[in-house]
Amino acid sequence: MSTNAPIRVALIGNPNTGRTTLFNQITGEKQATGNYARVTVSKSSQTVTHQGREIELIDLPGVYMLNSKTDEEKVTRDLLRNECPDIVINVINAGNLERNLMLTTQLIEMGLPRIFALNMKDEADSQGVRIHCDTLSSLLGGPVIEMVARDGMGIEALMDEIVRHSEKPSGTCPTVKIGYDSHLEEAIQRTSQHLTDLHPDSMSPEQSRWTAIKLLEGDTEILGDENDHTQLVENVQNERTTLQQQHNENSESLVLSGRYGFINGLLEEAREVETDTLMNRVNLTRAIDGVLLNRVLGLPLFLAFMWVMFETTFTLGTYPMDWIDAAVGALSDSLNGVLPESLFKDLLINGIIAGMGGTIIFLPNIVILFFFIALFSETGYMARGAILVDRMMHSFGLHGKAFIPMITGFGCNVPAIMATRTIENPKDRLVAILVNPFMSCSARLPVFVLFAGAFFAENAGSILFGVYMASISIALLTALVLSKTLIKGANTAPFLMELPPYRMPTWGSIYIHMGRSGAEFLKKVTGVILVGSIIIWFLQTFPQEIELSQDYESQISTLQESSENPAAHQEITQLKRAQEIEIQQGRYLGQVGDVIQPLFSPLGFDLNASIALLTGFVAKEVVVATFGVLYSHGDEANEESRGLRDSLASSMTPVTAIAFMIFTLLYVPCLATIAVLYKETQSLGWTTFSIGLSLTLAYTLALLVTTFGGGLL
Amino acid sequence: MTLDHLQAGNRGKITHLLGEEIMQIRLSSIGLIPGATITMDHTALLGDPRTYTVQGTQVSLRNSEAEMIEIAAA
Ligand SMILES: Nc1nc2c(ncn2[C@@H]2O[C@H](COP(=O)(O)OP(=O)(O)O)[C@@H](O)[C@H]2O)c(=O)[nH]1
């Protein structure tokens, strides 16, 4: 290795061992970590400098095995085999050696130069586990560094060791042999000899032993590599059959037993456990579970925690929301005073500031919500929550872990879709993402409040409840259908997971969660929302010159001059309103509305309703504001406005109103949600599918209501 | 007997992993390995999924997954 080239270091370990924490500590990067089996989906790499040497760190997905059975294993194994990192750092949870060392045995057999990062020493201590690092180091054939990655302890020592290790001549990595049952051992020797004969120069003894074991395990990928050597493949098949007959157990189990034996032997020598402390710790977790997972109390407690989470998110969120609102208003007012009248001023105030301000206002909600999500995930409660609701979710084709994102969707679909990241299986995750837009987010609430009040003042509450019930039912049914049709593999992923012990959360890790989700949200506001607001402003402002059917201005001024009586006053208002409507219809937005209106007429929506839905594409809150503008009650319209309600009530029938609510509930997710959908699925196809699905469902259900609803009301 | 029949608070020793290979590997990867001792801890409302302790770690399994694990009294 030349001394200038960066030292290439691969980080590998089971999920939940602190790889991401370690990676972040070394690189100073802020990726989210979680006390929750979670996948670093793809590998990421970063270069840092230590003692003047460049070190390239490659973070690999968390794996338990190196069998290339799952995508994560494949990524990891391919990298280890094809890109030969200079050093592999095996991150091990010191508190759970039995399980962690299973991966280690496979690394050892691959014969890669290795350093062991014995992480979570604090947890091992509190469990009464003492590990003799020197013994462990000689048995595993690599230096062992004790660490507490979360607190940065041991990082320097690890970095020093990496540099020291890289200075050793290559090929000095000690060989450690894992012994197997004698029959299996003989079969390994025969196969490995056969391999050495077939690949005389290209395989080291370690490589041929590893390949032989993999062949005997029936590893399809390695078998595929050797496909041309028919004799070898045949011999391997025979060995496998013989072993099965001799032991009444397949060769994979025999290999597993061998590794397990190695681990047990090693632990005998290198580890001391104060059984009392360990049992206390396990018993503590069990005792807490006795309450939180209690058959009777568990679910109500979980729902209570969820309620507190949402209640706090929205009530506590209103204070900073008011501040933001006031700040945006003040900014807008002061600019209004300072800037001379111009198109640019209009764009700035009514386009950019109004649009971004209207969205940024949700930042507090998002940060608070993610505070709770981080709290639940860091303490270990999130995994328990998944257990409590899994049965119910499972019958609808959803994974237990999809619960939190669905509920979060009632707040805002954007963080909700982001929260599906905790679901490991990509197909389960896809279903959870695709149904999320049907969960009625808080931005849709003003529309429902306005319509329920205008048309069903007596039963507004029941109507609202009904809308939410429809929202949940449609989401669940969609999940059911999707998992049975398009996304077949979904819902077959096993649920089995390791439950983290209850841990005290640290502020640092919670802060990272909150900070990251907040930052991502702000990035979206400055990106897609900014562009969207400018487009809508443009469509609402141009063309500037509109030919009106009559000269409203002069009529109004004549009326104003002529008399003061109430009748004239009313006439003026009507004229103004007619003028405003005509102007709006002349703008591009109105023209587009004209084009799409025929599409909506079967649903009974008039031009104004069509335009409102069109603008709602940017953000659903905009629907109410658009009605406000169109009915000339000014921008100040809100769902409580009396005048707006009356104008609405006279513009459509109650049945149409229901159809409109259903349509609003279901049709295209807002711009921001579409952006996140795309970001999280990484697929234009699924994003388009989601938009298509929601439009189709919205249209069909609204049409059904319009057609048959009349008879019911 | 398979693991899904283990009563709360009782222990067993894993003897065999049944089912597809991929499932066996997943099970063994979280420490459910022949020879290991396992205790059943808690059951969710409708009897499924359940939590177990195996080698000082807690795991959670659906009953359909626990069916894949043969145990003997320990
Ligand atoms: N007690 C303790 N917890 C740690 C340590 N290192 C990481 N953690 C926590 O363990 C959890 C899992 O860490 P993460 O880096 O996401 O693990 P990964 O899945 O291997 O990437 C997080 O909650 C971390 O805060 C440590 O040294 N001691």
C-alpha cells in the first residue's frame, strides 16, 4: 500500500451495535441513529485525516450474517470480497457477544485484516459483564478496542490503531481456524483441496477454505461462481447429502453449530459474567415490559402516549406558530411600507412570503413530533409499540411499525412518510408510504371545517368524524389491496426482531433527530414550496390586462357619488364581486380552470370549486384561501367566515359538498408530499402511481356520492 | 413441541429450526440457535406477537414464526 493512498476502512457489524454513532463521531456527520433495528440502506463513505494519514471510512449496512441472502448482506459481502478494504472494523456490542460474534466468525474465515471495536462498554459494565480484551484479541486475531461510541470514548485509540495497523506489511493478519464437526471438517478439507487444484495460483489457503465452507453451506452465489466446474459442484452435492444422512441435520446447521461452539469456547475464556447483575438488568427490562406490554394495559397505555404526543404537537405547537405568523406578518407589513408599488413587490409579498410563510408555520409541529419519535425510539419503547399493534395492522397487510407513520399522517404526511424509514423491508415500507397520503393531514382540516359548517351546521361534528373514519378506512383498504396485488412480497417479511433493552435517552441523540427533520423540512420549504408559490402567484397575476364585459369601475364610482342609501351600497358590493370573479377568470389560473371545469362538472363542481381544487395541489390549505379570493371576501377568509359560508352554501348542494370533501380528502397529495414521496421511494413510477391512484379514487368516490348521494340525503 | 406452545414464564431449549432456509437464517441471526435456552415473557392483546428472552436478549416473534422453532423442555 502506498503511503499516500487513503487507508480504506470498512465498518461492519450487527444492526443496533452503534456503527452509525461511531461513524458520526469520527466524521462529525449527523446521520440519524436509532435504538431500533434500522437499516443504513446503502453504504456511505467519508474521508477523515488522522495523524496526517487519510482514512476513508465506509459505513456498511447492519448485518447478522454474510450469506448474501438479503440485500444488506449482499452489499456487505460484495464490498468485502471485491473491493478488499485495507482494514475491516467489526463493531461489536460488548453486552451481547453471543449474537454479535456470529458475524465475527464469518469475517475471521474470510481472512480480512480486522480491528474489533468493542462498543457499548458502559452497557456491558452495567450488566456485570467483564471482558478480557487481550484474550479476546488473541483468539479473534485482531486488536480489540473498548469503546463507548455514544460518548466518544475510545475513538482516538481506534483511529491510532487503524494507522498503526496500516503500517504493518500486508499479509501479516493471523490465521484463526474455526473447527467443525469431524465429518464436516473432512468434507471441508476435500472440497478445499479440490478448489486449490482448480484455481492453483489465485486462491490463498484461507480463501479456498472459506469458499469450501460456503459451497457446503449451499451458498447459491458461490455455487454459481463455480458453475463451470461440474465435477466440483457434483462432489459438493454428494458431500451435502452424506452429511445430512450422517447427522440427520443439514450442513448449514452443522456449520452454525461449529461457529456456535467456537463462540462458546471463546466466551468461556475471555468473558466473566456476574450473573446477578445480568439477571437484574434483564429482569428490570422484563418488569417494565410487564407494565408496558401488559395484555390489558399495554394497548391503552400506548394509545395514551400517542394521544399525548399529538396533543402536545398541536397545542404546544400553536405558540411558536403564532410567533412565526406574527413575524411573517410583520415582515410583510414592513416590506409593504418600504417598497414602492411594483410587480416585484407583489411577487415578494403575495407570492413568496405568503407561500413560504404559510408552510414554514408547520416547522414547530414537525420538530415537536420528531422529539417524541426520537424519545420513543431512543428509550426502546417504539419497538414495543410495534408489537402492540402488529396483529391489527397485519390483517390489513401492514407491518406493525407502520402504525406511527400512519398516525403521524393526521398531522402532516411529509414527516409521516419520512417516519416510514423505520420499516426495514422495502416492500412493507412502500405500502406504508403509498397509503399515507390518504391519512387526512391537518392542512385538509380547514376545508372540512368550512364545508361542514356551511352545509351541515347542525351535524358538523359528526361530518368531521365521518371524514376521518373514511380517511382511515380508505388507507387500510388500500393497504390490503396493494399488498394482495401490486406489491405481492409485502407483508410476508417476518416480524421477528430484537428488542433493545430500555435505555435512558441522551439529549444529543434526540437533538440529532429533531435537528435533521427540521432541516429537511426547511430545505423543502426553500425548494419546492418556493417554486410552487411563485408559479401560483404567476398564474394568479397574469395576464395583467383583462378585458371586462362591462366598465365596472365607472359604474361603481357613479353609484358611490350618487347616493348613500343602503341599496346602492349593496349594489356596489355586488359589482365589486362580479368584477373580481371576472378578473380571476381571466387570469391564467382561471383559464386553466375553464379547461378542466368540464372534467369536474359530472361531480357537480362549478368553476370556482375547480379552481380551488387546482390551487390545492400546492398545499391543501390553499383551497380555503382560494375560495376566499374567488368569493371576494379577501385573503382574510378563514373557515369561520360567515359570509364565505353563505356564498358557498348558495353555490352547491349538500350532496355536492360531500363529494367535494371526499375529493379534497383523497385527491393528489400536496406538492411537498409528492416531493417526499419521490425522495423516499426513489422512483418516478411509484410517485406517478400514487398521484394516479389518489386522483382515480377521489374522482370515483366523489362521482358515486354525486350520483347516488341524492337519494340518501 | 414448537415455541408457540411455550407458556408465559416457562423455558425451553431450542432443538431444531424448521421451515425455509431463509427463515432459519433469520431466526439464528437473532440468537435463536439450536442449543440456546429460551423463555417466554409477554403476549400482545390478541395472543400475537410474543416476546421472549434468549441468551440475555429480548426478541419478539409472531406465532407463525415461533412455529418454526422446535423446543424441548429445559
Ligand atoms: N449505552 C450506549 N449506547 C450506545 C453506544 N453507542 C451507540 N449507542 C446507542 O445505541 C443505539 C443504536 O446506535 P446506532 O448507531 O443507530 O446503531 P447501528 O444500527 O449499528 O447504526 C442508539 O440509540 C445509540 O445512541 C454506546 O457506546 N453505549
